[in-house]
Amino acid sequence: MEFKNISVIGAGLMGHGIAQIFAVKGCSVTLMDVKEDILSKALDNIRSNLALMSEHGIGPEEGIGPALQRIKTTQSLEEASEGAQFVVEAVNENLELKQNIFKKLDALCPRETILATNTSVISITQIAQSAENRDRIVGTHFWNPPYLIPLVEVVKGRDTSLDTMEQTFGLLKETGKHPVRVNKDVPGFVGNRLQHALWREAVSIVEHGIADPSTVDECIKFGFGLRLPHLGPMENMDMVGTDLTLAIHDYILKYLESSPEPSPLLRKLVEEGKLGFKTGRGFQEWPEQKAQQSRKSLQEYLLRITKG
Ligand SMILES: NC(=O)c1ccc[n+]([C@@H]2O[C@H](COP(=O)([O-])OP(=O)(O)OC[C@H]3O[C@@H](n4cnc5c(N)ncnc54)[C@H](O)[C@@H]3O)[C@@H](O)[C@H]2O)c1
């Protein structure tokens, strides 16, 4: 692998998982966070992720120890920048914080180092704004949990060079991820635009009394959702015919939700403190045990499909 020294800035939910991916593939990883307790928690989490993966037969062949030993932790951005060939930023989703970090990384890192941000929705171009060498700044949008979900959207900011795009794409492919190129820096990139188009319609169906929340989910889980891992919408439209798709769109699109604002039902739930799993109630009831079971079965499912 051409990239041997990787740094990850921010060791929270995403950062520790991203560090794990590179360490398992043999890279030396420097994991940086401003909080000492988060750093030690990150190492514990990586250890237990790898143990669980090993139980399912998809852990590192060399065992857990060597991968863990390749991860060094620090609270210093200077230390994390030293000798890093590829840096992934995974700090909180805050534009000013990210701009500040990229300005500093750009000043500290060797000129050829690639600087990537794991932002979910913020413009890569804006994040790069305060840095001088913006051609080396790129989006790498990993999905949670990053060590089990293969997709990484590699997002071209306005000033990202094609060389940065290609090197990033190549590195992610080498680490066993499934990178895709996003050619324009638009809010939500590709994955979240698709996901939230579906969620907006799902909420609208419930809000208008067309079906209850569990029915909406059943329509996906027992219906077209079964096809999705094998047949994306673009392939599906060709399969049924663009003529049939046109006829359907001609009739149905005017009836679909098109509000540019979040749903009033969603706002009401939040105002009433019905925040989902974390408060025991959202669109549906979530007693602690049911919420735990749901998290566990998702994890088991992801481990099973990763195993293949
Ligand atoms: N949570 C998800 O499902 C998900 C999915 C894809 C992308 N993302 C994106 O990944 C990024 C991180 O999200 P997360 O869920 O891991 O957040 P998190 O809150 O779990 O972790 C953020 C970490 O950044 C650290 N931090 C804050 N300021 C810092 C600084 N100046 N230097 C170093 N570390 C600093 C915090 O201490 C914290 O540990 C965000 O941009 C988020 O939008 C999140």
C-alpha cells in the first residue's frame, strides 16, 4: 500500500471506526482527539469491534493485537500531522470547527498529504475555504459503522484536483471499501439525498394517515427493499422500461411529497421529547429492551452480510 501513515482527527463514533479500517490493513494510524477519555474509549471500542468480528469469522487474520498496536493516540494536532500521508477529519459536524482544522492541517502537513473530511452534509468547498492548498482537500463520506458498511462517497470540492480524487479512490479500494465518485459538491452528496427523499415520503405517508409507521417499514422490508441490494433504481428503471417509468412518473409525481421544509409531524415529535430510541418513544414505542434488540439485530445482519 502506497499510503502507510494515516491520521484520523476526532475519535468519536466515526473516527474510531475509520482508524480501525486502516490499522487492520497494516497502516500506522495516529488517532487524535481533544479529549483524553474519548481516546481511551476509542481503543476499547476498536478492541471490542474486532473481537465481535473475529467471533463471526471476519476479524483480522493476524489477530486483534497487531492491529491495535498500530494505532497511536494523541491530543496534539501537530503530532498527528507529522509524517501523515493521508488525514481523515471526523470531528463534530460544525463548519467553523472544520474550517479551522483544515487551515491548521494545511499549514502543518507535508504538501503532498491528502486531507479528507468525513462531513455528512457540509460543503467540501466551504470546509476548504480557509486553507491555501485546496486542491488536496476532498470529501470521504463513510457510513456508520464504517468498518461494516462498504460505501465511501469520494466527493470533489470545487478546488479538489483530479489527482487527489484518484489517489483517495485508490487508497479506499485498497483498504477493501467500496468508494464511489461524487463529481459535484452538493448538499447530501448522493447517498443522503436518496435516503432522505425516501424518509420525507415515509413521514408524509404517516402524517396524512395513509398508513401507520410499521406498515411503511413493512412495505420496504417485505417489498421493494428486498430488491435494493441487487438492483438499484437506475437499473430497475431500465429493467421495467424507461417508457413505463415515464408513464408512472407522469401520473404519480404530482402526488408525492415535495415540501422543502421538515414535516410538521416530525417537528411535533421533537417538541414533545419523543426522540426515538433515546427517549423510548418516537414515531413508535421503544422500550429499552426492544431498542437494544433492534440495534443488535442490525449489527448481526451487517456482520452476516460482511461475511458473505
Ligand atoms: N454518526 C454518523 O452516523 C455519521 C455518519 C457519517 C458521517 N458522520 C460525520 O462524521 C463526523 C463525526 O461524527 P461522529 O458521529 O463521529 O461525532 P462524535 O461526536 O461521536 O465525535 C466527534 C469527536 O470529535 C472530537 N473533537 C471535537 N473537536 C475536536 C478538535 N478540535 N480536534 C480533534 N477532535 C475534536 C470530539 O471530542 C469527539 O470525540 C461528523 O462530521 C459527522 O457528520 C457521522
